[in-house]
Amino acid sequence: MTDLELSRRFYQELFGFELVRELKVPDQPSDRLLQVDAPLGLSAVYLRKDSFVLELLHFDREGNPTARKRAINEPGLTHISFSVEDVHDVAARASQLGGTVLEDTDVGAAIFVRDPDGQLIELLPMAYRTSL
């Protein structure tokens, strides 16, 4: 996260996450665990919604790679999905909270947005969640 407070607010206000804890992460042994050279300058925020915990990490240091766009068909985690009561209302609020709406993905029942750091998020109707 480039702005931890902005990202925290985005997830709390948009999706109803609750703050679990915040901490400054020590360089050792975290540098070995994360495979990032010290000093890390790492702060972490843990947010919870139901049984899902979202960890937001901010590395306040020189030498961080720049964010890059990832293709949805690239191996690995490329996006997260949330079922919401009103897809278009949540999309509109996402832009008010520092996110970006990908208007060209609007298929009526679903749409993609990006969080303040560009993480791709798929907004789906609640009916999708209840049909699983």
C-alpha cells in the first residue's frame, strides 16, 4: 500500500471491514520470511469481515518495485471478489474513497473496480454469494 490510511478507509467504509490491529513489523525475522532486504519500514493493518482477514502492508522505504498491471489470466492471485447488496452503488462509492471504477467491465450484474493501489476487485451481487 502506498497510503495505508487511505487503503484502510477504503476497505472499512466500502465493505464494512473492522480494524483488528495495527503494528510496526520488526525487520528481523520478517526480512527473511518476506524475502525483502532490510530495512523494511513495514507497517501492517489487519482488517476483518466475518471470518475473512485482510492484511494491508506498507513498506516505507526506498527501493520498492513499482506497481504493475496484471492480466486476469496470469497464474496466481489476480483479483478478489466481494458480493455486495448494490453493485453500482458500491462502485460509485469506490471512486469516492480513492478507488477506480473500470466502466468498460460493467456487465450489469457485475463490475470491476481497483482499490487505491490498483488491486483489482470484482463486485458481484449478493445473489451470486447465496447461490454458491
